[in-house]
Amino acid sequence: MTDLFRDKAQGWDSRPVPAQISEGVSRTLRRAVALEPHMRVMDLGAGTGLICAQVAPFVDHVLAVDVSGAMLERLAAKPELQGKVSIHCQDILEEPLPDRVELVVSAMAMHHIEDTGALLRALHAHLVPGGRIALADLDAEDGSFHPAGTEGVFHAGFDRGALSDQLAEAGFVDVSFHDAAVVHRGDRSYPIFLVTATRG
Ligand SMILES: C[S@@+](CC[C@H](N)C(=O)[O-])C[C@H]1O[C@@H](n2cnc3c(N)ncnc32)[C@H](O)[C@@H]1O
């Protein structure tokens, strides 16, 4: 599989937009979900570990899942994540993880995964009973967030109502949307949500 983030990995952590989004998502996540020392957490589309770094200090362990070896190499090199994070370079839709987790977090990865229903069902299957998800992504936009023709972008954000229905279909309850960040570019604004839900 082509690593679509190979060229972006090196400079990812010095880009202002990922830094701004991960800051807003982490802040919103800490308010919406209690992170506890016994927890095993999956970060889906963990990238270079911007979200992992904010979650790992408060939980037992983070499983960093991503299909980009280049992004995960950056994550693996971070001294502050040593011993707290395990690396899983795989597509969980094709190859599930052996372990179940108490919480799945994700930032800006869902729009890169074509079949949202299949993804939500896979996340449900990876959770212990009563486990939770906290997934952040773009609200529905006009397709201008990414440059035209960007490979691997399957969704121009997500409509909250439609995503709520898909979460319910996948077996989640207690669905709740939170405003996590807004990216401003020229005269356009791109709001980002964090949706939390519980495995029913
Ligand atoms: C926009 S980046 C976000 C990275 C990180 N969450 C952050 O906030 O900085 C999207 C990430 O999702 C990953 N990704 C794309 N498709 C994926 C899939 N099917 N499974 C897991 N990760 C995927 C990409 O490789 C990339 O690292």
C-alpha cells in the first residue's frame, strides 16, 4: 500500500494546523472523557503521536494504529512516549488488533477511511463492554479543506446527524457532539467536532 503521508511525516509536527487541531481536540477530549490510569486506549490514525502525547500520561497504555509507516516512525522516536505506546502499522478493517480497549480516540483520520460504517463497526468490536469512542474530524465542508485532487481523502467532513445515525447503526449509544476547534483559512472557517459515544 502506498504511504500517502510519507512526504508529510517529516514536517508534520511543525505545521501550525495539525498543532492547533490536536491542541483543541485534546482539550475537548479531556473535558468530555475521564482518562483513568487503568485504561488501554487505541489512537486510530495516530500519525506522529500529537494526540497520544496528550493522552498517554493519564492512562496505562496507548495502542497507536496507523497505515503510514513514516508517520509512526516519528511517533516511535519520541522519548516521552517510550514504554507507554505500542505501534501497530496496520489497517484494522483488514487485520483487527488482538486486544480490546476501554477507549478509542482519533483525530482527523476518519475522512481518510472510505467506509465509515465498516470503520465504526470495527471500532465497536475493539471495545470492551461499556467502552467509549472519542472521534474528531471536520464538520461537513465544501471540499476545499484539502487541495483539489489530494489522494486518500474520501469525505468532505461529516454531517453530524448522518454520523449520529451511523453510530447508532453500529451499536453505539449516548452519542454526543462537542465543538473541538475551528481552522480559519482566508475567509473560510472549518469547524472540527469531537463525537463521543459508548459501546451499547
Ligand atoms: C490528518 S493525519 C492525522 C494524524 C494525527 N491523528 C494528528 O492529529 O496529527 C491522518 C492519519 O490517518 C492515517 N490513516 C489513513 N487511513 C488510515 C487507516 N485506514 N487506518 C489507520 N490510519 C489511517 C494517516 O496515515 C495519517 O497518519
